[in-house]
Amino acid sequence: MEILISAFAIFLASFMIDGIEVKNFWHALLAAVVLAVANFLITPLLNLIFLPVNILTLGLFSLVINALILMLVSRLVSGLTIRSFGAAFFFGILISILNLVLSWIF
């Protein structure tokens, strides 16, 4: 259920931010699966590597790591296009908010 909620959040957020394109819901679902795997495997490693920077920025550097992971996912999923780092940054924030709201609803 969480993957479906994430896919729906990705699909919705793509309409709200310029520079983000998702071809259809199936590509959003594939992006949600790849994002889940990347968050499981790569994010902890990046958090460990950049721990000093993350401490200095009081955790805000995690948003940058999240944007980098989203840009990686866009390279792996052909139906997801992220045109800039700024779009990826705000896309990550919006996906998190939408995931929270949709998780409350469903």
C-alpha cells in the first residue's frame, strides 16, 4: 500500500512543479519502487558519508541527499524526467508532504 501511495504522490507532485514530468501512472509506480530501493540501499550510505555536513546544517543536508536520490531515480526510470536540481529539491519536499497526507487518509 505504501508503494501505491508513493506512486500517487509522485504522480500528483509532477503536475505541481515545473521541470518534473511523469509519462503516466505506471512510470510513477516504477519510480516509487526504484525510489524505495534507493532509499533502502543508497541513502543510509550517503547519510553516513555526509554525517559531519548533516550535523553542521542541523539535518537540512538530508534534503540535498533526497534531491540527489531523486535525480538518480530519474536517470534509472525513463518515464520520469527531472530537469534541474532545484526541481528535484522541491519535488522531494512535496512528495514527502503528499505521502504524509495520503498516509493519513488511507
